[in-house]
Amino acid sequence: MLKGGVIMDVVNPEQAKIAEDAGAVAVMALERVPSDIRRDGGVSRMSDPEMIIGIQETVTIPVMAKARIGHFVEAQILESLNVDYIDESEVLTPADETHHIDKWAFTVPFVCGATNLGEALRRISEGACMIRSKGEAGTGNIVEATRHLRSILGDIGKITKADNAELFEWAKQLGAPLPLVQEIAETGELPVPMFCAGGIATPADAAMTMQLGAQSVFVGSGIFKSSDPARMAEAVVQATLNYKDPAILAKVSTGLGEAMKGLEIANLETKMAERGW
Amino acid sequence: MLALQGAFALHLQAIERLAAAGLSVEGVPVKTADELAECDALIMPGGESTTMSMLLDSQELFAPLKAAIINGLPVFGTCAGMILLSSEILDGRSDQNCFGALDMKVRRNAYGAQVESFETPLDVAGLDEPFHAVFIRAPGVEALGAGVEVVSEHQGQPVLCRSGSVMACSFHPELTDDDRLHRLFLETIVGV
């Protein structure tokens, strides 16, 4: 039910209200947006339940929260708080360098990041109900999101043209279950919704990822690290709806003030997208 | 198909299946008043009703759609679509608009949060076999005007209602391959 929408990172009830007012379809409750996590360093963990509850009490749209990769107890806690979705997220410091959470063990739906199709299908086989391309969170740089979306959707396109014998090789190459590869060959799409995250900083960024084939966008630091968050939030929502209409995109991109300051990927100390296995 | 946000793609697939099965119908996405003017009927999908309400305004679609409904445009609203078609929204945002197309009070998320989503077979007037319904953060009908017909209910609460050319349900008929409700709407209300 989140398709065609914008999910915004928020760190307090005031920001959650701004996000909802702007037309966000959901908010991601977390203590620090990714760009601050990058700046501060250290181990980044699940947010304080008090902060999540404060946001749940403020907005009527769904509230998501992040658990560390492999940290099934953080996920149990978040489920007990009745969050609407859990993001098993590379933005937090991983708790397990081999295993992801067994998401089938939960009732609450999970969203997981992926940089390529193999990663996406492994997460789906573990029970994820939604995939987001990872991009590189907290950079305000769209280049990694573009790379990941093109990789995932490009491979889906190739699989639909493969013959049955080639699907075995695809499954082996991707490290993904054969039945999921066969399903993609038949349907031409992932069996779950495919969203985009990581580095979206402007309405044009959001529209580009939608044109590339994302079904919704996650915007983290891009909104509340811009100079006028309320206007930026609304502009990104408008751009996500009217992503094919350059005239409307021009209008909503006008006079937004400063977008968040971006980072060069080559100069990063930590590449969050590399977390996940 | 109102295509501002939400599950419109799956609804369009349902319409495509019905067209392939011989019904004289074509589904097109609607984001603007011009696109709306081309349609003989409208489906309002599930999604986030607060977001859709806002986008109806920013796309300058609210007033034309309201006028079209008053003029008898057949409309089928599902989940968030039902909220938008109601005459009063409880637990919504204070600035959230609704069309008043169905004389009913609707409470948002009446059946609980995402984790309390459920599926259940429903007896539906006009269908021989039960319909498998999926409820996700579903709206609950709390008060119903005299002119509104209850087509199906769950545990005593109306979940599928009809009044004149407008039909609405609390659940998501597009999430299964069962197109009987879409067919019911098209055949009995639109007259396809």
C-alpha cells in the first residue's frame, strides 16, 4: 500500500508531522539520520522505544523502524512495539556478519536493502516482503542508487530472456534460490515491491529512480538536512507522483533552497551498502 | 483507476484479466482532471488516504471528481478509497477531505496496525461462493445512513457497501486473483 509514495526518515515527532503534512506514505523512525551516523561514527543501534512510540502517537501513517542486520532481538522488540514495518538495515552497524534475521519467524513485515538481484532474492527467501535498492545512505549522492537499481532491474530483464537451462546458471551466479529465479523469468519482476533508497537529495533524484523502475522512494537525510525541509518534502512527494512530467518537475524543483551537502563516494570511510551478505 | 498512490497497478491487472475474459472494459491510470474526463467509471485503490487526499488537492482533482460523483460517475473505492468516499472520517487528519459519496462514518485503522492484518472468507450478496478478503490497516464502518446497502459484513460490521452508483469495501480485493468484485461493480453498477 506504499507504492508510488515517499517514505521519510524522521528523528522526532515534529519531523514526523512535517513528513505526514507533506504527503509521506510512511515514516522511518530513527535516532539519527544516516548523514549524522556517518559524521558521529561509533556503533549505531535500534532507536530508543520512547522515541518510536512518540512518533507513533503523532502520525496516522505507518511507522517503520530499523533493526541491525542479524539482530533478531531488536526485531522482536520492534515487533512488540507494533511498528508497521521493520527495516533490517545496513545503515546501522551489523550484529551478525554471516546471517540475516529469519524474517519468517515474525508477523510484522520486513523491508531489506539490496545492491544486486542475488542479494534481493536472498532477502526475499529469508522472508522480506519489500526490497529497497541500497544506494549509499547519508551521502546525498544518487550514483550508488542508480548503480543498484540498474543492476537489479537489468538482471531481471536478462533473466526474462534466458531459456530454462540458463536459469540454473543464473541461480548459481546470483547465489539465489532457483524457484525465485524461475518465478522472475515468468513474471518479469520481483515477487515483492521494489523501492529505492540511499542518496536521494532532490525531487529530480526521486523522479529518476522512479523512471528507472523503482515503485516508491525512501528519503533519509535528503529532507531534514536541506535548508527548507517542509518544502523539500512536499516537492519530493510531487516529483514521485509526476515523475514522468518534466514541466511539473521543473516547477517543484524551483526555489527549494539548498539541498543537503553531498559526499563523494570515493572519499567515504564506510560504505554502508557493503554491509549485507 | 485513480493512480495518485497505492495499489493501482494490481487493480489495473484485475481489469486487464476481465477484459481478456471478454468484458468490454479498458483500465487507464488517472492522475489529472483531463484523464478523469475520459473515464466512464473510476476505481479508487488502497494506499494511504492522507497522502491521496493531499495529492487530490495538489493535482486539482478533488473538485472535478466531486462534481463527477454528484453527476453519477460509478465509483468503487477499496480500503483508502472507501475512506475517501465516506461522509465523515474518524481518526484521520483534521484537514483530510472526503467526498461524502456514501453516507457513512469511517474510522481509519479500525482493525488495528499492520501486524493485525488478517484474511477471512466473506459472504457477499450477489456472489455464490465466499470472497477471500485481505484486511490491512483497514477502515471500519461505524455508522451508516439509511440509503446505504450492506453487501457484506464481518463480525457484524459492514465491510462492503453500496449506495446508488458508488460501492466501497474495507479490504483489498486486488490482492487476490479473484476478480468477482471488480466484475460485480462493472456489470451491476457500471453496466458493462
